[in-house]
Amino acid sequence: MAANQATARDVARTPAVAQFAVAAPAALSGLAAVHGDERFGTPRAAAVTDLRLIISHARGGLERAMRLANGLRPGRNDVLFRAQIIAVSSGRLWTHGSGWCSHWRDDRTFCEVDCEGGAFEIERTGSTGRGGAFRLSLVLDPARIIATGAQPGIAFSSCATADRSGSTRLRPARRDGTITIPLRFDNGGD
């Protein structure tokens, strides 16, 4: 099994929360942290030096959520799990990129960031059967996201802040580009 794969057993050992780190740090070069809003002047872009994805399920159903077949609804409210993106840029830690993720479709789940803070996708590859190994990737595809009516990228601002002019947003470094960042299971040395 490759180092960047997780198994259902890995996720089952931590049934409520699982953490994923960047598997290929060079992939971060295609990602930018943009501070400010284009409507209020020229935003400043900075490199992202680290990123984590934390997924959680209130009832400890992460293993089931990761193995759920494409198209199946996870429950009445269609919430697969909660995802949080944590990023480091310019020496600052950005933590408010959280949202709810819906069912798997073509092995991707669509995650909407709280308070209209944008959207992102999580892609899984590999076996999702019992004991099977799978990989996760964070996907930012502006064209697919805009087609859903959401804002592209991931805004790092709290819901209490209605003014987004000073917010920071993760997006592909090339405005017309799509970025896929491979992740590896990393629950603190497990």
C-alpha cells in the first residue's frame, strides 16, 4: 500500500475525525491565498506553504461515509460529512474554511463553505470496499463550482463577518486553472 493511501480500517480507528495532509508538497505551487476583493482594488496573492483537510462525522460514521457508493444518499439531510480546510500562507494560519459535503457522485463530493464562502470538491480514488485502500484529493475547479451557483475557492472568514472585502480566499494560482492536491492520511502519527 502506498504511503498516501488510507484504508477503511485507518478511518474506522478514528470514527469521528480524520486528518489528511498534502501528499505532494509541490502541488501547493498551483494554489494561491488571495487577500482582498477585486471589487475593492487589486487583491494580493501569496503562496500556500501547508494545508490540511479535516473531515468529521458527528455520529462517528466516517468509515461508512468514505465507503458509500456513488449516488447513495447518506441520510435524510444529504450530509456525508463536515470538512475543514486549514492552510498556512505568509506565516499565518487560516482556519475558517469549513463546510458540509454532500453524497458521492463520480467519486467526488461537493462541499459548500459556510456562509456563502465558496465551494470545493473532494475526490476519492481506489477501493472503497471493506479493508480497501483509497486516496483523497482536494479539487478546486472554478468552472464546475460556478456552474452550481457557488463562489469558486475557499473563503477564510467567520460567519459573523458579512463584509468579505478583507477576507482571504484559497483559489488556483492561475485564475482559469483547475488544481488537484493529493492528500495522505495523517492522524497525528497513527
